[in-house]
Amino acid sequence: MTSESLAAAIARVGNPVDLLRNTAARAHTFPVAPEFTNWRSEQRAWAETCALLDQSHHMTDLFLEGPDALKLLSDLGVNTFANFGVNKAKQFVAVNPSGQLIGDAILFHLEEELFDLVGHPMVIDWVLFHLERGGYQVTAERDENSAVRESGPPKFYRYELQGPTAAAVLEQATGAALPETKFFNMTDFTIAGHTVRGLRHGMAGQPGFELFGPWADGEDVLAALLEAGKQHGLVRAGAKAYSTANLESGWVPAPIPAIFGDDPLLKEYREWLPAGAVGAIGGSVDSDDIEDYYLTPYDIGYDRNVKFDHEFIGRAALEELAKNPPRTKVTLVWNDDDVTAAIGSLLGKGPGAKYFDLPKIRYALHQEDKVLLGDKQIGISLDCGYIANERAMVSLATIAKEHAEPGTEVTVVWGEEPNSAKPQVEEHRTWMIRATVAPAPFVQFARTNYRSK
């Protein structure tokens, strides 16, 4: 990561859009094996039997400890912290003073004054910035993801078990009945003689647990899970399959952080933040105004997370926005014929469409493609890829509420013109792909059962 500040980089280039559109930063990587069998079978496992996904390496952990840790998080998070006791977790969401999204992460309450915030660096950087400037009685330990960690293994291993037989695998591995555990609550297991903490969770909307503990115990726990899984159809899922799990459950993983405004707080933050901490913009949205790329919590389904029972940065703006949010999250199911034509355009004379690197076709950390109704842009297509379980190319998107009725026909503009200087962008032309609006989450189980227990 460069030592140049984000503010200095913007001043050098001229504006944040040009900086982020042409940066050499690549899309987010998952530093684990791409496949153990093949990504199609690995995707099917979480729908039909059980998939084991290694989450140990691709996210950043921020451990916060001290008497003011909860206050720090409450000052920044839109979430309620009432009754947020030990062994609970939540999707922590932070916004800027104008109510625009900084980012989100999973917050674990591990001990009375100890929390672990796990996610992409965008929101973790924001929390650290406020910790350093705010006078909180909190100590912080940052454990980078394995792609950038300078030495040593992660502090924790993390294994996700999900799918219809996940409970049976866990009972086999522990030798005990599965305890009744509410969604996003934690419990303890004993596996291979080690105490293992488990978060009731499911990344693809299927039932399961995220299991974690000290790195030194990880190999023993993994071996026990694999052995137990032999009787229950357990399949290890690699980076390719894992990267698409959110397309089924409807989670948008990497919104561009809304940190480029004129607010004095944001100016100070850009002076503090290294230029390489943000990531690249990709896609057909081509506005020169960075605010046209921003999202709010209401744009991507975080309505339930916003609670006005405490003071936090951005509260006043969100209270106003909550009266009538203009956009909502949907799934866009891309037209088979148009996708086939786009892929086929790679053959013969070019240039053709932007390359589809299956199964996750996002080619920048912050993917932003135009969604059109006729000639009018009505939204932004965000994360995108192929779901083998549905045999469909889809994207998660935010569109104007008046056009969000399932079955509405829209168009996604795939690619970018002019072609940017990002190393992952080859010569290509934009491609018009028809799409049909569908609910998010798209998969029926995720829509009806994901949070039911």
C-alpha cells in the first residue's frame, strides 16, 4: 500500500473518479485454493448437501478492547446496541455525515469489553480513524487479510459450514446434539478436543455455522470436520465458488466508501487514509461526480439495521432519508441470449464484450454498471456473476423503487467506454444486456427461511 495519502493522490490526479477508475488495484482476492473439485459442484453443495468454506484469509479483523469499545462502535454504527451482549453478532453499518454508506462488517461481541470487527478494510479504516482522533479508552489490534499480511498466519481460523446437512456434519464432529442457537448468536462446541466458537450464520442463505478459534487449533478442527462430513456429502468450496455465495443471499460486498465530500471530517479522513486503501471503480457508470457512485443503507437493504435509538454520525441525514428512500435492492436476472452473445463476441473479429471471468464476473472492487429503462438510467448494477444452482447470470442492483416490481424488464450496460487503464481491462466495447427484476435474496430458501430461527 502506498504511503501517499488519498488526499494527495486526488490532488495529483485531479478528481477521485479518474483516480479510482484508472488505479492498478485489482478486484478483491480470496487467498485460498480456487477450486477443490470444480466451482459448479462446489456451488451445488450448499444447496444440496453441505459446503465447507475457508474464511480464514480474505477478511481483515479489528479487535477492539476497553471500557469505551461499545461507545466507539455506537458513535459510528447505524445499528442499535441495546441488548448487544456477549456471544451476539451483528452486521455493523457505518455512514458519513450525509447518510451515505462508508461500509459494513460483521461485529462479534467476544467478551464483556472485547469485540472483533471482521470485513473489508473500508469500514475498519473508518473505525480506526475515529479511535485515533476521539480519545476513547480502547486498544486496537488489526489483523490484515492474508493477501497483505506481512508475516505469520491469521489470529483466528474461520470455517463456514452451510447447507441442508450442515447440522448433521456438526453433530457428527462434536458427538452431541446441535444446541438451539438463534440467528447471529454464538455458542461453543468441542471439536477434536478444542473449544470452538460458532456463529449461527449462512453466507448463501442456507443453514449453517461460522466456526472460529485460535489459528493453532485450525488444522485439527478442519480434519475433524472433513472426517465427519464424509457421511453427509461435505464438499470443500474454493475461492471461485465462495466468491459467488452472496449473489444467492443478496449481500452487496463492496460499495464504494462515501468519503470524498467537502465535509471537514471527510477531508481530514482523506489526509489520514493511504491512497491504496480504497480500490478501483469498474463498470459503465461514467459520471465525473463521485457522489453518483454512492449508496445509502436503504439502497441495498440495510433498512432493518438502521435504528434511531442513539446518536451516531449521519443520524439526522438518515432520519430524513428514511421518510421516502428513492432506491431499493433487487436481483437482476440477465437475459440468456444476450449473455450468450456477449461471451460469443470474444470469438472472431473484435473488439467484443468485456471478458466474463466466471463465476464472479466483477472485475473491480467497486463494480458500478448502469441499469437503464429505455434510455434513462434508473439504478446501478453492483456485484455480478453466475449461479450454477439457478443456471443464471445475475447481479445485485439498486434501482428506483417505482421500477422494482419483479418481472420489470431493464437493461444492464456491461463494460466501460472509454476503456480504463486498469490492468484487468482489455480492449472491449460496452454491451447491452437485457435483464429481469427479481427479489433479493433471489434464492427462495434465503428469502423465506434465512432469518427464521
